[in-house]
Amino acid sequence: MNVPSQYDAIRPFEPEELPEVFDRLIGDATFRQVAAVVFPQVPFEALVAKMRGCATNLDFQKTFCYPFLKDLLAKASKGCDIDLSAIDITKRYTFVSNHRDIVLDSALLDMLLIDEGFSTTCEIAIGDNLLAAPWIKDLVRVNKSFIVERSASMREMLASSKRMAEYMHFVIDEKNDNIWIAQREGRAKDSDDRTQPSVLKMMAMGGTGSASERLAALHIVPVAISYEYDPCDWLKAMEMQLKRDNPEWKKTKADDVRSMQTGIMGYKGRIHYQCAPCIDTYLTATAAALPKGEFFDAVAAHIDKAIHQGYRLYPNNLIAAHLLTGEQQWAGTYTAEEKKSFETYLKQQINRIEMPQKDIVFLQEKMLEMYANPAINHKKAVGE
């Protein structure tokens, strides 16, 4: 496909570019080390032969990413499923989800779309802050990712955002592919998932017509991701205390790498993806009539409600909501054995945290919030 050159710096690689990119990856010592860890039973020469046999990005995903994810889930989960009953698998969508895992949110969605009969996966929005080395940037662009330029200066940000929005419209309109993008920049550490209106404003910088028509052209589908266990819960709680104790504290690239590794390899229990109906009709029939100043906040709230309604609640969520709020509505929704198991789990996770002036009461409260907020938000959304 002839992709306009203004997207060259951010788009995934095109099929004709793959052989040269594969050569770069094969020649990178760190990539070789990572490949040996990810596929320990496969000689590197065999991986090279398989890689050179991939004519498209989708071939690469099916050859490498798909089997890796299946193997990972067999070791680190009790299963992962999706409900696509609200959408048409022959159409193309922009999937907007809550952000649970830096790497797996989009990767598992791709795997599930393949399993459910989609003929393609998603182009994935990924922040340039996560691209710590040239080989990582190459790899994610082979894996159908496009780059969100978060390190741009304030002056450059407007042009960068407009280019990304126009590229997203190009993906849906011309490339006939899907898109995945998180509802906000960075994960909600307390699992109180809220769509940032600024993400929607960026998306509406591309396309033509009114703001509602521009967003409708992207065919947005809210997706709720529910984890029984968050492998990064202890890291998130630790980061919250570090930020509380020192407001100037910031994560390093090494912190991001540790979060990625922990999130990918850690135990997740059950995982569920729930697709809400596409919001095109809401945008054109309801949101279009709103005053300009209310539009993006209202669309964000609509997406939030769809995601909150779509959560799958596990005993952990119900127990945490009861322990955190003390409200009797949660009593009787879980067993004494489930409560004991969850309390043991929390203690084990807090014990993993090593830091000066460790505040156990604070850390436990923050971990309870992570598990309680989906239940609290789901109850509110279903009751509205």
C-alpha cells in the first residue's frame, strides 16, 4: 500500500520493509538474548528462518506473538476470553480500553481477535517513552504499532497529535485495519478507569466534518479488560507511596522495564475482555446535539460507563470493596474461604515491597482500592 510519507516516522513497517528490519534485529545482540529467553527450545537459526518467512506484519504476529501468548497464558493465567457479541467481526473498529498492562492489553486483544475469526488484528498506539532501545522500536513497528510521540516539546505536540489523528483515520479508511488505543495516557494505578477527554480531542483532529462525525468515522468500541490478579499491584502501590513521600519522584526507564516484565510474566488468574457496542449511533444521534464545551467530556463519560458496565467481577473485587468501604451491600457476595485467600495474597504482595519507611497501612489501602474500584464503578454504572 502507498502510505503517505508524512507518517513514515510513526507508522508500522510496511511488508516490503520487513526484510531489512529483520536483518537489523537478527544482528542485534540484545534481541538475540531476548529471543533465547522467550523461545528457549528453539535454536536461533530456526527463529531466523521463520522470521524471514514472514511476508507481512500479520504473518509475524501469527508466527511469533500468537504462540508466545498462548504459552504464557497456559503458565500465568487461568484462561483469557472475550465477548464480541455486540460488534460485527467483518467490520473495522478503534478499540478503546482501560489500561491494565503496558504490553498485554493490546497483545491479548490481537490474539483473541484471531481466535474469534477477525481477518486482521490491530494497529497499536504505543508511547515513545517505552521504546528504550532501537531494537525495541523496530520490534514494535514490526508488530503493527504506531508511535505516540510523548517526548515532543509543547510546540511540536500539536503537529504531532494532528499527524497521529490523521494517521488513525487513514488506518480505518484506507488500510482497512483495526486500531487499539488506551483510554488514557499511562495506567490508572488505582484501577479507577476514566477516559481522558484529551485522547478524544486528539482523535478528532483527523478526518473531516464536525467533532462527532470525525469520531464516528473511527468506529470506537469501548473494551473492558478485567484481571483477577494484577501482577503489578505491589509495584503500583510502592510507586504511590514513593510519590506521596516525594512529589518530585518519577519513574525511570528501568522502572518501566521492570513493570513490563512483571506484568507479562506474573500470575493473572482469569482474564476477560468485554466489547461494548460501537458508539457511532450515540455520537451522531445524541452527542452531536451537545454544546461544544460539553461534547468531549460527555463522550468520555459514555465510554467510561460502557467500560464500567463491562467489567467481569471476581471475588477479589467484591472482597476489596467490602473491606475498603465497610458497606453491607458487599456482604454475602463471597465466601469466608475466598476472603482468607485474598487477604493472604495481599500480605504476600506487600511483603515483596522493599523500600525505606515502608507504610504497610497505606500500601494495603492502595492495593484494596485497585481491586475495589472496578466493583464500585460497575455497581454505579449498572444502576444508572
